[in-house]
Amino acid sequence: MKKEMLLGSEAIAEAVKMAKPKVIPAYPITPQTHIIEVLSEMVDKGELKAKFIRVESELSAAAAALGASSAGVRTFTATASHGLALMHEILHWIVGARLPIVLLNGNRAIGSPWNIWTDQTDSMTQRDLGWLQLYCETAQEAFDSILQAFYVAEKLLLPFMVMIDGFILSHTLEQVVLPSQEDVDTFLPEYKPEYFLNVDNPMTFGAAAKGDLFYSLRKDIQKSFERSFDVIEECHRKFNLIFKRNYNLIENILTEDAEIVFVVAGALTGTVRVAVEQLREKGIKAGILKIRYFRPFPKKEIVESLKNANKIIVLNKSLSFGTSGTITQELKDSFYYSEKKPDIYDYIISLGGKDVFVEDIINLAENIDNLDKYKILWR
Amino acid sequence: MDFREVTKVEYLNQGDFACPGCGAGLSMRHALKILGEKTVIVMPACCWSIIAGGLPTTALQVPLIHVPFAVSAAVASGIKNAYLAEGKDDINVVVWAGDGGTFDIGLQALSGAAERREDILYVCYDNEAYMNTGIQKSSATPPGAWTTTTPLGNPLEYEKKDIFNIVVSHNPAYVATACIAYPDDFYKKFEKAKNIKGFKFIHLLSSCPPGWKVDSQDSLKVMRLAVESGVFLLMEKEGELETKLTYIPDKFIPVKEYFKIQGRYRHLDDEFIKKIQERIDKRLKKYL
């Protein structure tokens, strides 16, 4: 174990190296390019024994990952924004083929107009695919989540998308505790799938399926998502045992007695932590519900942790035009069968990297009586 | 290579879904006889997506993966690299794609894989239109040909895309054209492609009785007429060597003979056919 100062992107690359994927197909796009630059250097230096495929598009990056994973090896790729959107068709196919690929997405807005800065539209619009989704707050969490993603994905045979906010996390130096390779190998043994493209046991994959069969295959995917809660819990337990860091589906920060709870996903959580501290000093009982897993969406855990809150402000960095902020939708859905229904404020806090300062969050809590819970709220 | 030397083992099961007389079905059967059991087939959307059968059945005795339309060469790259990462260097990873998946929607992935010198074999069975969706024009459709999206015939100002030379411009290890109506030449080229390391591309002319509007029993005949008239040239380019024709008829027959037995060219007048003949003659001069 050692501590190092690393960029978020470097932390990701270190985690990927220690997870020992055999194939990494990748295409550069801001703000994830650092990750694949570091990985290609690791491969060239022989520190990471993997094949790095310099593909000609993100569509092909996803497709080459599909191929490698179908051949039975651990596979990683990284992208962002337009890249993720271009992958969309293949991302569907990967789910149906039950391939446990891990993909790192550096959250970034999608044009037009061009914008390289962070929001969560790119990954939130991929939420119905059947990929697990996890949003990271810190470089350490990003490092740990990559290892956890391979663990969970390979147990469930479902692909896993890990999100870091572009620049705010990808390009920021933070202290990261790096575990020993031995510990990582204990947590994450070599991936050995039962079925893969094998000339000694020839099979056909992905041939046309009629309604009955197709329907049952889709139902299996949902069943795996329902089972995923147990697998994720098992993953967190083992992770804590080996690495001594505890994780959950969500994180509760002072929610127990909070009257106002901010719901947030990603690096913005850090800013909200500072705001909540200052609000508490002013006598306002504020708390934070940090969404870590967005797929599966932990409805039960969320409702339980918000049981004392009367007012909830959702800090969305993506929006489903014509309805509401993406996280707000999911949150409201979670409360449908709950006895208590708190006021939920649907706030679009930032898109395309619009800056969010501590004062912005404090102002929100202080002016909560003036907020309209029936409308989408804009700054 | 003589057909008597070719294995009697069948890697294509009985009961596939090919139309009677399908050139693509026949081509797969014979290609697999050469490629053998250490072969993995990567298949984008194409007629063969149907021919291979639906879950839980399959027409092939070798591993087969169906993949989205645009990306077969990229998927094949991923598979090959996974095998190489595991130290398995002896598996033929073969893309089996139609002309739509090669000339049109899959061209970028094909170009990428060729440029990266991926050690894969890309086979395009070219039936000169989107036949699986019911005969729509692709960029492999020749001028004059009727399709449902060129109901008056594909205009004369269009040219079938020169896929052979597009691939050649990437300097791959091996590029060839072939046609199962000339089995010895076909076998020889698959044998070569199997044994050469690097990116290999084989462009197959593949007759389509319903799409070309020919009788099923004339399926091989129409392919022979394509070659005998110089419409489709049997050729290859190996590494740094010059492109060479691998079969030259004693005397090329007029293109009219090739057009005559196909309903898709029935509407053409003599003036149109004359212009096509001039193009063929001009192209032949380049290679003879």
C-alpha cells in the first residue's frame, strides 16, 4: 500500500492496470483522453500485459470491446460525451450478449453547441440500456469503483459504466491510496467465463430470437439487476475486508436529522459537503444523499435514508426535456408507495460546466420557502 | 488447388435458410472447407444473418458471432487481440459480410482494421444490393441494375465502388477477388489468405437469384458470365507484388450476354449497354 498524488484520470488508469484487462480498445475524447494515454504507455512499457487497440472511432472501440469480451477476456474501454452517444447501438448489444465490459465515462455535455465541460447528460441518457451505472465523487472512489465494477460486472454478466465528472475529477490532483497488486488479485481473480467464442467448443452467439425467447432473455437481464443488490453488497463487504474502505449504494451525509436534504451524484458532492457544513453552523439542518449507484437505482435505501427529511432539493446535471431533471424523476418514482411524501424540488444546478459555488448551494437552502416544487427550477 | 484435395468434412449443416441457388450459401460452404475448424466467423447484418438460422439452432459447425451492421471488422479486431493476449496465435478470425456491410455502412471499421494490420480475413460476399431487406441499391450496385430504390435502373453516372483498390490502398497483406463458379481459383485464394499473416480481404461475387431475377438453376452460370464478360475480374494482390489477374478467358464475351439472363437489366437499351461495354473494355486494358 502506498499513497500518491494523482489526477483522477491517472487514478483510473492505475486501477485498470491492477485489474489486468487483456484488451483495451480506445479512441481519444476530451476529458477522458489522459486515461487511455496513460494506459497505452503502460502497455508499451510492458507494465500492463494487454493488447491496446487504437481504433478509428468510439463505435469501433465499443465493438472491439464486444469482440474481446466475447472471446472470453477481461475488457476495458473509456469514453465521454459524443463518444458514448456514438457507441449507443453497441452498448445495447453488449447488454444482450451479457458481456461484463467495464467502461469509464468522463461526464461531458453533448452539442450543439460544442462544449467540453461537465454535465451528466451523456450517461443519464444511456440509463435504460441495462449497464450498471456508478457516479464517483473523488479520485479514491474512482480508483476503488473500477475494481468494484469488474467484480460486480463479472458476477452478474452485465456491463458496468463508471462515471467521473470531466475536469472537476478527471483533471484534479488528489491523494490516492494505492493497494498492493497481491490484494487486488485476491479481490479480483482472473476472469474465466463459462461460454465464449471457443474453437474447441463451437457455439453461435447472437442469432435471431423470436418473441418468446427474446422476452425471456430480457426478463433475465432484469432478474440479474434485482439480484445485483446482493452482489454489490457482497462486493462492498469483501472490498472493506481487504482494503479497509467501506462503500454503499448511496452515501448518507448528516441525513439522520436533516430537514433539507440535497440529492446529488458525482464530484459536485464535495462542494455540497462544504455548503452543508456552513449551513449547519448557521443552524439550518441540512444533509446530503449522495447517489453512487444510479443503476440499479436503490429506491428502498433512498426512501429509508430520507425518512426524516421534509424538503429535498435534487441537484441535477442532466434533464429530460419536457418532463424534469433526470435524478428527480427517479427519486419521485421511489416515493410513490411510501407513506410519507416529502417536498421534492427539481433543480437544474448545472449544464455544460456552468460553475457551481458553495454560496449557490447555501442560497438554495436559505431561500427554500420561495421555491416552487411544481416546476423545474433554474438558476 | 483441385477440388478433389478439398476435405469432405462439412462445416455448413444441412437445413440452412439460404434461397435456392444462393451464391452466398455455396461460398460459405466451400470457404469453411479450406479455413477449417480453427475458424471464428464474425457476421454483421446481411443475408447470412438469416441463412445461419435463429436461436437455438445454427447452420455452422464453427463458432459464429452475430454483430451490429457497421462494426464487423472492429469486433473481429477485438476477438483476434483477445486470442493473441491469451497466446492463441492459430485461429482464423473471419468477417463474413455482405456488400452493404462492406462497401457502405461497415467501410470505416474495415478501413480502420486494415490500417492497423489486424491479422484477420475479411470476406465480402457481394450480391450487389441490400438483398436481405428486399433488393435496395448499395454502393456495390452496378449502373443499370434495377432495385426497389432504383426502379428505373441505377443511373449511368454511378459506378460500382472499387472496393478492391480501396482496400489495396491500405497496403494489406493480401487482397483478392473470387467467385465460387471458379472453385479451383476460389480454394487457392482462401488457402493463401489462411496462411498469410496480416490483413486479408477477399471480395466474392455472389449471385442472388431473387435479386438479380435469374432462375435458381442459372446461379452458377450467371457468375461465370460475369467473369467471362470481364464484368467481374478474378485477381489478387499479394503484399508488395503487382495486382494480377488469376484467370483470363480465351475471349471475353460481350456484356450483353451477361445482362441477357438477368431480369434486373431487362429494361436497358442498346445505347446504355454500349456505354457499359466501353467502361468494361477500358478497365480491362488496365489489367491485361
